[in-house]
Amino acid sequence: MKKVATISILLVLYAAYSSWIYTSGTAIAATMTTEAMRGKQLWQRLNCQTCHQLYGLGGYMGPDLTTVITDKGRGAAYARGMMLSGGRQMPNYHLSVQDADMLLAYLSYVNGTQSR
């Protein structure tokens, strides 16, 4: 009898949690700015996910950039420098300052949504 009660409770909790997740649990309150949308398009065009990860998904050659903007050891200035000049393993794409700003806007958006 205890097993049936336990299983029933777990099923009800699972159904309630699933209902919450599929209705409002994954809603993102922040809207993406036009500059961030352009940065996302640039991210996709340059195929950045081949080497870098966002939310733990992507390549493993470069660092995960989900929280690069608020990371104490890196931050926006570090990310901008890498975008504009490249690095030891990071190719120099010869991005304009405007392109780097668009990518930073996209990474700022990603950084703001990572904890939701």
C-alpha cells in the first residue's frame, strides 16, 4: 500500500512540475535588442559554437562564454580584446568595433538569461 501511495504522489508531483515548466517555467522576461539579434546572427555566421559553448552546448576548444560578461577573471573588456585581436587559439576575424559591440550585446543577453 505504501508503494502505491508513494508512486501516486510522485506522479502527481511530476505532472504539476511538468505543467509549470511547459507553461511559464521557461519564459524569458528579457527581450533581445536589435543589436543583440545582429550579434547572434554574427555568432552564427562566424560559427563560434564550433569552438565555444553557450549554456554548456557547443565546442570544447574554447571556453564557455555563457557568463563571460560577469566573470571576474574575464569580463566585457577581455571579451572585446579577444574579438578584436584574436589570441593563441582564437583566430583574428578582423572584426570591426561595431561587430564586436554586437557580439558583446548578444553575450550580455545570454549572460542575463543563464540563471533562469
